[in-house]
Amino acid sequence: MERVTISVSDEFAAELAEFMKSHRYENRSEAIRDLARRGLEEARVDEGAAAGDCVAALSYVFNHHTRELAKRLTDACHDHHDLQAATMHVHLDHENCLEATILRGPLGAVRAFAEAVIAERGVSHGRVNFIPVVLDHHSHAHGSVRHGHDHAHPKV
């Protein structure tokens, strides 16, 4: 293992200590490693360097009274059903709904779909979290019925 030494301001050190406490880290090395890993992963995805497949969590709030929005969102989901693994819909109040969708597939397609949903008029608070993976297709039988499915292995 390689040792890296960094210098930080007193304010940054205090913020890191608070982060460690609130997230129950036992030491700075573990906290900084996790934060650096998260930052590097985001940079790879943002720069498009994480080519290949991913899983992603897309969450957004939308006003279901916005003209035709529910129909546009439903149509978009049907048009990209191959990217969706699961969706949860929650009614927040009389106007707003929260949807959380787990997506899986090629990074470019997943990113384009997520950005299109977030950009819809009437959608607010949209966010997507990408996790680069390797998808392996597996086939097996249950009795006499054979079927296939994908296993997603996170890239390290």
C-alpha cells in the first residue's frame, strides 16, 4: 500500500472530523479513501471515461398537475423500459410526487435517459447516482424452463 501525505487547513480538518463522527469512521485514512474513491468515480462518469455499463439510481420530484407531464414521463419510461430495473412512486403532497428508479445498461444511454427526465418541465430536485459495473449474462433452468438474467459486478 502506498502512503500519501497531504496538508489541509484547520477548517478542512475540523470539517473532516465532523464528517468522520457523523458517518462513524474510526480513522482519517478510511474516511479520506472513501471520499477520494467517490470523487474519482464521479469524475470518471462526468468525463465519460467510465465507458461500458452501469447501474444508476435516478430520483426526482415532479408536480403531477403540470400539463401532460405524467404522460410524458410514462411514455419516456415505456420507450426506455430496457434500462429500468425497478421504480418506486411516492405521493408527497397534493401536487408533488417522488419517483426513484433503478436503471441498468450502457452508461451513455442511462445518462441520456436520466438527463432527459430531469430536464422535463415540471420536474424538480432531480439527481442521478451512477455506479460503473460489468454486466455478465447468465442462463439457467428452473425445472424445464430456461431463462437468462444479468449479474452486475461493481467496478472497483
